Amino acid sequence: MGKRFVSALLSIMISLLKFIVNMLTIGISFLTKKSLPLVDDLFDSKDERQEAIERSKYVVEHSPYDSPH
């Protein structure tokens, strides 16, 4: 009787886990079809060309290979 009870409990637990995984899968697929804001939409980003110019200026100003004046 003890083995049957444990077997029944394990069977119920496995079925419950399958149900939970299926519900999570459905929920995730439903959420991913929505138009969620991206990180780029949340923050103001500068123009890529302007960022490249600023990076190159920084590199030139902080270059360790400059010849001493």
C-alpha cells in the first residue's frame, strides 16, 4: 500500500510539473509577441556619428603614444 501511495503522489507531482511548465511556456510565448519597449527606446541616445567623433577625440587626447613636446 505504501508503494502505491508514493507512486500516486509522484505521478500527481509529475503531472503538476508538466502543467506548470506548459502554462509558463504559453505565458512566455504570449508575452514575447507583444511590442515591448527596447532599452534603446528608454534612453536618449546620441547620433552614432557624433559618438564616434567623441570617442576618437578622447583617444587622441589620452593616447599614451604621444611624442613629448
